[in-house]
Amino acid sequence: MNETNPRYCKNPAVSTTPVENDLFLVEPEGQDVYYLDAVTSGIWRLLDQPATWEEILTTYAEAFPDQEIAALTRDLRAALDDMVTHRLVLIAPETPPRAS
């Protein structure tokens, strides 16, 4: 696994429930329900495909150019760390290179 630049992915065991414009996730082990705010729901949608921290930050920085990068970094890192802590998001297994 690339410890210095891991790819993050959705935990496939987590169930997603949309309610109007909101998104709720249910963590399978404890059946805990998590409400996703604008930041975390954006991260969740981005992780339809595994992404690195740099890819997540770059996407948000491009989407919100008026936001200070320090504040964006702080908010995104806190949200992503929380999602990893609650096992909503996992570190994606490294894909081995293809044989030529």
C-alpha cells in the first residue's frame, strides 16, 4: 500500500439513504447513522472512484476558488479523517501494475 499517498474509497458495506437533498449513511457493524453535510457529501460523491488526498483537495479548490486553501485543507482533512475513523471511507487497496 502507498502509505505516503493513499487512495481513499467508499466502504462498500455502508448503505446510503438519500432523504430529499440530504444524504445519510449507515455503518454496517454498529448500525450507526451518519448525516452528511455539504463537505462530507461532496467527498462521498467524489469517492465514486478512489481518490488521493491531493485529488480531493484539488477538486474542491477548483470548485471553490474563493475559499482560502488553508481553511479548505483544514475542513476537508477533518471531514475525511472523521469518515475514515467511522469506517465510512477506507484506504483503497493498491492495484498491482499490469504485466506487459
